[in-house]
Amino acid sequence: MNFRVARHTDNLEPIIKFYRDLLGLEVIGEFTNHDKYDGVFIGKVGLNWHLEFTTSEESPKHQTDKDDLLVFYLESEEEYISVKQKFDDNGLSSVQSKNPYWNNNGSTYLDPDGFRIVITMMKKIRP
């Protein structure tokens, strides 16, 4: 099974910068003027998931909620610190999560559309 999360935006270039340049994902595809939509696929090559962001003449009507999260599990403490530093260097401060678990186990940020993402580290699960 493959998985795609798709969202319409008026902020395509800032969204690309946020997810690619700051979070470290890759642009794995893009399209222009497909039935009046432009868009980009962002993820990692070889994985079975990606994010799709589209833009058109019609503006989105988003209603974000503090419990709506995309959670990104980073592979190491070094990667976690590096991503946090990129956010800090670009003037993005973390925000409090509604769910206390994420305040204790990660950092929450707002993307250019005001949606929340969490970065956290992979934890080894012991049998």
C-alpha cells in the first residue's frame, strides 16, 4: 500500500522551502497546469508515502486544529538537533502541543499554512 497526504495551499513556494530545505525532505515530482492546478510531491525517494501540495486559482478554506499533526520520526539525535537548528536559524520557534506527550518527546512547529508538524526521534522498542 502506498500513502499520500494531499493539501491545497496558497503558499506553494514557502511550503516547498519548509518541507524540503528545513525539514530535509525531497521534491520527488511536480506538475504545472494540470486542469488548472500546479503541484509538488514531497517525500523521500524509495518510500511508499509522500505529501502532495497543490495550488490553483481557488484559495483553500483550511480549518486547522491543534490536534492535527504530521509527525516525522528522525533517525538520530544528531538529525533531530540539525533539523531544530535549521528551524531556529530561519526564525521558526517551536510551539506548545495540545497533547503533552509531544511537548515531552519532540518539538512542534507550524508550517506556512499554519498546520502543525512534530519532529521527534525514533525510539528503539525492546521486546
